Amino acid sequence: MQTTQFGLNGTQVDQFIEHGYFKLEGAFSGELASKGRDELWAAMGLSPGEPAGWTSPVVRLGFMTQEPFVEAANTPRLHGAYDALAGKDRWIPPTGLGTFPIRFPSPQDPGDVGWHVDVSFGTENPDFMQWRVNVKSQGRALLMLFLFSEVGPNDGPTRIRVGSHINIARRLLPRGEGGMTLEELAADNFAATEPCDEVLATGQAGTVYLCHPFLVHSAQQNRGTQPRFMAQPPLLPRGEFDPSLPPSPVQIAIRKACGLKF
């Protein structure tokens, strides 16, 4: 398995193929994370020193293009990991990060908890439940979780179903180019992935979870004492699937799940 100077080793890539994610610690610096939090506090019009203003369980911010976010998304370590998982030069360098679902400590139901996969095309439809995903993962090379604050088990970490991408690939295969809508995929609440082990996306600020686009995951309530700052951007592919190129680990995982040669 080829990797770049800053890329992942073969064991790490194999873990990604099998589990559907890889936790990359120290992907960007704590200093960048701190600068990013400052920008996010300012965008929300809230203050870390005034918890009385934290009245909503979740505040969503869109795509952020300020310097700390561009730098955090494009460290040499991350570029090497993008090459190692999505294929060398087959992805577009991020021009920022987003969206940011910032979760505040709250007893309220945030209203956005539920198992899902991140769909990637058909987004012109105003009903997001009709957005689509296909077996080639059109429009998305990776799902990524960027931790801009320290996230512990009680801080609303994203829940991940380990290996769930395998089931999703098998469901998508017979649907061809058109794929499936999120509504179709979620009709049974992803029951077939319930036996999967569950892990929490915890870690120090600067950690990035590099996830297969088909990975089933869920938000949850923040039961801690501090806000959780995380971005959940896609890594965009540079072009459509090219069968003339060696398959990337993302593609190998799909082919392996579907019993195809790789």
C-alpha cells in the first residue's frame, strides 16, 4: 500500500478499510484549534465566560473560511492521510471547514439525534431526505470530524458504528448510479448495523476522524460542562470514479464489502 511521507502505514490503512474510520491524533495544532474557537464564539455572538447565554443545546454554523480553518484542514499530515485513503491527488484541498454543530451542555433534546450516513448528491432538492448516495460515493471522498475542543465521553461526541460502511455498500450495490435517498436508507433506522460495535469520537483538540463516506453515525446530547466544537466537512473528490486508476482504500473497502475484486 503506497503512502506519502506524512501518510498512514499499511496497518492504519487496513484498519480504515475494516472499521470504516481512522482516528488521526495531532492532525492540526492546539493553537489553530484555539484560534478557531475564538472565531466560532465571535460568529455565534456568545462568550466562553458567560454560560448564562448558552441557551440552545446546539448552534449550527456554516462553512468557515477564516485562516485557522483553512490551515487546520490542510496540514502536511492531513494531506498525506488524504492521499493515503482517497488516492494521491484525487481530492480537492479544502478551502475552509464546515458545518459546525456546536453542542452546549443542556438537558434539552437537541432534536437532531439519529443514525444516518451523509448523502452526497441530489442536494438541489429542498427536502434533504431526498438527497442521495450511490455505491461509487459520488461527490464525497471522505467524511471527516475535526475536533476543535477536547471531547470526552460526556461532551456529546459523535457515535460511530464500527464497520457499518460494509452493510451500506452492500445495500447500495444493486441500486447502481442512481443510488438511494436518505429516506430509503433510513426507513428501517439502519437496523442491520445495530450489531456493530460503537465507538465515540473523543479526543484532544486537533484530532481528526477520517471516515469512510458510508459510515453510519449519530449525534448525541452534550451531558458535560463545556461546549463541544467540531466540524464535519466532506473531503471532495477531484473527479468521478476512474476505473483505469488503482483503487483507493475507500474504493477497496466498497469492493471488499460487495465481494468484488480489488
